[in-house]
Amino acid sequence: MSGLLAVCSKIESLPLREALKLLVHRGRDDAGAWQSPDKHVWLGATRMAITDFSQSGRLPLKNESGTIWLIADGSVTNYNSLRRRLELKGHRFISSNDSEVIIHAYEMWNESCLDYLEGAFSFILWDTKARQLIASRDRSGVKPMYYTEYEGSVFVSSEPGPLLRLLPETPQPNPLAAAYMMTLGYIPSPETIWRSIKKLEPGQLLGWSVRSGVRLRRYWEPPRITLKRNRPDQFSEIIEEIVGRSMMADKTVNFVMPDGIDGTALATVINRLGHQPETLTLTGLNGSGKGDRSAAKYAEQLDFPHASESISAQRTEADLRNALSEYYEPSAHSQLIRMMEMGSIFAKSSQLMISYQGSDPIFWGSRWYHNKPSSNGLFGRFRSSQGSAVRKFTGSSPIANHVWHTHNRFLPSEAAEIIAPSRIPFTTDLMLKPLKRYYVDKLPLQRNLQRIDMMTYYADCLFPMLDKASMSNSVELRLPFADRRLIEWGLALAWDKKEAQVPKYFLREFLSDVKQDLPESSIYTDDEGFTELPLDISPHQMIDTIQKSYWVEEGYWSEDWQAIANKEQPNRQARLWNLYILSLWVEIWYKERPWAGY
């Protein structure tokens, strides 16, 4: 794992080393940098070595002639097979760092090299002959990538912190991003909370040169068609290959083992492949503790070394502030604090963890897919005391209906009222635009919703939270269920009504075929999930914080925000919480972070 920073064009007098230090949590083993002879290009990286601890594996990496330089984060899981293929073509490797394969793949196939790389990775590459920068984000968006242009220069980084350090002035907050937070609960790419900073979309490539500036190209997306020949029984073969590659490392790989279908399926595959990782169960995530005991029992049954750690049941505003100070963008996700606490617990066990997150959009497993089923297997229209306004919105399209079902806080018209002083229009079409780009007319609605959730909510909310919570504690988290091969398999299956009737039907089928005793709850019940433990903060406290926030004081939000938030009484607390998170976050990152000398 690594923290990446690249600057091209005007780099004189920029505090590059200081900016790179803001990424030290992404890799504490080493830090390195390269500057082009003409002093127009600078690449820097912090690194935690997972493969090749030698000097030859240090970042930045280069080819034999020094014409291509690379910094990379994450792992290329098909490194061994791709390296053999490239060596047969005459390429010579100087390290066993899996990222070096990107250099030789680029030499072989140029930008099309991304078609040959597997895994969750991001990279930045400088081609001295073509004088162009290439940066990418992995297909499912597990690894982040941010960029900004300034006076003919481009800055690219794993996180926005270094970009904020390099820009002469802190960018203004983005009211449009705040409106997305109110309506979606997260900020979809390419938008960020910083007005002049963008983030790459999942499966997207950025190219830059002095002559052309920034250009963007999508190199991957989930399947646009369903295939009858894409058999459900292929799952076992695919998941075994993915998990086998995920276990490859020069460091000990530990496994986060929860109760439920997802974790049990991964534990079963790991066992079938002959691995015996140390397993970790987090207790206190749910109310009953029943799932914790079931997970521990199955780990013992598989002869996996097992340990458990307890998640704190107490939450304070100080805990929330500490968590928000780590997240470089605000999110309305209810588990902001727990995610960060989980990362610190992982760090006690290992620097490399495998986890089960990411299966829901592949296996039609999210609770919002199955709640309030209608005759076509999808949820019915969400009812609310807001009445006609909600009915008009949810009835406008299946995607709008889906959005309100997953995050029923503010309607687009209400968010538009709040940010009206910013003079930035916000409409239903604008709100749904980042989601509609993944909608394909020929696909069944169910597959479209899976497609949308994978490329938006997961890529721009859940995966970045997991990345930041783990990376803040110098832990690399690998997610086999986020692998593109599994996404392509699951979302290309012809729609089966059994999926609508039974959550994670194909995972259940896989486990029922396994020839060993499994805890009954693991097969027949979904994981218990996280019991929400709300902070002991009164509505009055939240209102006071929002009213004194940067948004209101600087005129970004309407002074009548409270009247707008109070329109819907049943979810008033949740609406206030959304605005409260935005207010706390902007206070921490704008008032308390001295970017000019950080």
C-alpha cells in the first residue's frame, strides 16, 4: 500500500516533501521521490511494503532505460502470470514488487495495459518520451485518486490533503457537493467537497500533457448485457481464483471473520485452498452477540487461529470529531466512528487484512433491495408524510425511487432551497445524473440498480471509508468481493426470480453444496449487521452547531435552513444529523486545519 503524489509543469518552490508527509499513514516503511532532469515533473510516494522489501522494490520504480517512472498503490493480483508473459516477450524485471509489472505492461500495450491488470490498485506513471502523465483508479473504486489543475500544472494524489498543501489558497467548499450529501448521503465522483478538486471515477484513466491538459477516459464498466451462458455454478471457480490471489503477500494475511453468509463463504474458500490465516471477530457490532459466537465457532471448526476484539459501546462528540478529522470528505454513513475504530483494531493484528465487504450489489443482498417488495420483485413506492412532493419525486423514475428508499433525507428541491444563496442550481436531473450514467436501457431494472450501487454508493462512499479507516492505521484491506471478475460474473447473469425471493441466493447455494458442517445461522440468516449507537447529542445541540457553521456564516446556506429541515417531522433527527455532519466536517477541515503550513 502507498500514498501517491505527482506534480507536473510548474513545480519550482512548491513544498513537495511537506505535502508528501501528509500521506505517511498510507505507508510508514519508506518514502521516495523522483524529479525529472528539467525539473518539470515530480513523483513521490510513501510505502508499506507488502512484496519485495529490498531496495530494488522501492518507489518510484522505473524501466531499464529510465524512460518510464511509476508510483502505485494497492496490488496487482495477476502479477506472477503477467510477469511470465512479459518476460517471454523480452521484458526484464529488476524487482519482485508487483507494481513493476505495470511499467512493462505499459511498454507493451500503452494505455491498454489496464485491460491486462487485475486487482485493486491505483497508479501514476510518467512517460518521458511521450511527455505525458497517466493516472488510473481501479475498476470498482477501492483505491481513491484526486486531482486538480492550477495555472497549467496538474497535481494528482491518493488523497486531497497534499493538493490542499500545494495550492496557494484553500479551495472554497463546494455547495453542489453539500447538496449531494443531503440527498444521496455521499458525494459522487467526479465532485468533491473542494470546489477546484476532482476525483477520478471508478474504472477511469486520466491523461495529461502540457499541450492537451487533462483528458479522461473510462476503461471499464460493469456488463451492459446479461448472458444466459454465464452459469451460476461458475462462482466456485471464480471466487477460489480471486481469494487465492488475495492471499499472496510477503507478510501475514489476516481475515476479518463476521457471522453471516459473506464471511462464511470467504472462510470456506480460504480453508479449501489450504490456508490457515489468523482470524479476527469484532464483538459488539450488533446487539445480541449471537453472530459473534457463531463466527468464533466456525473459525475453531476450521482450525483457524482466532481472536476477538470488542468495539466500544460509548460514543461522544469528541469521537465523532476525531473520526471526521481523518475522513477527507464528509459522509452521512451511520458508521463513521466505528469504521475508524475497526481500522485501529485491525492494526493490532496485522498490516494486511482480508474482509467480506462488497458482496451486496453482486448478490442482490442489500436490505433496501428486499424491503417493501412489490409484484415485480422490487420495493414499492416509499410512503411519507411529505405526501405529494415525495410521491412526485419517487414516481419520476425507478432510480429516484431507489434513491429515496436508500437515503430518505432531503428532496432535491429542499437541498436546492438550502444552497440557494450559493447561486448553484440543484435539480432532480442534476442529482440523478451521476447515477443515470450507469443506467443501461436493455438491462433488467434489478441489474441496473446493482450496477448503479456498485459504481456510485460503493465506489464513492463505502470503499473510500474502508480505505481511509484502514490506511489511517497503516493497514491494507483486501476485498475479494470487489474484484471485477466477480462483478462481471454476477451482473451478467440473466435475472432469476429466486434472487428477489432469497437474499444472496447464489452464496447460499454455494454454501449448501459445501461438504462440511457449517453454523446454521451462517447459511440461513444474513449477517446481523451493525447496531446503530447514536451519539448523545440533542437536536438543540445540532441546531446550534449548524447555525454557527461555516456554511451559514459565510452565506453558502440559506438562513431559513432550519424551517426547510423541519418540514418532515418523522425523519427530522436524521435530516439534522446530515447537516450536522456537514457542519462539523467543514469546521474541522476549514477552521482547524492550517493548510498553508501544515
